[in-house]
Amino acid sequence: MDQKPKPLFTKRIFWDVNFELIDYDAKANWVIKRVFSRGDVEDIRQCRRYYGDEKVTEALLRAKYLPLHTIYFASAIIDKPLNEFRCYTLRLLNPELFPY
């Protein structure tokens, strides 16, 4: 079997876990969300190259939570409207308190 080389991500994205033990295939959705939330442009390119746009799109659209700026950014990258993101519609159903 021909195995894909691991993507080269910045270690700061995964500061809270053992970087060398990350299973990129078993934890694909978690890795994709983490890279889009905390990674830079090159990290996102590596992610899309490793997983493919279809897998990345599926993981981002099904995510239960993403920071708001990440939702807007992911919407532009994968060219999907905001209302297709599960986390965006969940956010609308549970509005936050107004900051005073």
C-alpha cells in the first residue's frame, strides 16, 4: 500500500496534544477544524492537499462549533453560504447575550 506523507503543520496549532502522536486519518475532522481555526495560510494549504476539498468541506459544514471568524473564512475558502454551516445555524438558534 502506498501511504500518503503526513502534512507539515505548524506545531503551535496543536500546542495541547502530543504533536508526534496525532493520527491524521482517525482524527481527520478534529485536525481540519483545528487547522482552520488556528493555522495560517500554508497550514490550510497543507490540510486541503492532504484531505482533499471534499473531506475538508464536509468536516467544516458538519462542525458543531467554530469561532465566528473561522466560519466566515471557511465560507469564503470552500465557497459555501453561511446557512449551510451547522455551527452557524446552531449559533443563530442560541443567541448570545448583548454585551453592555
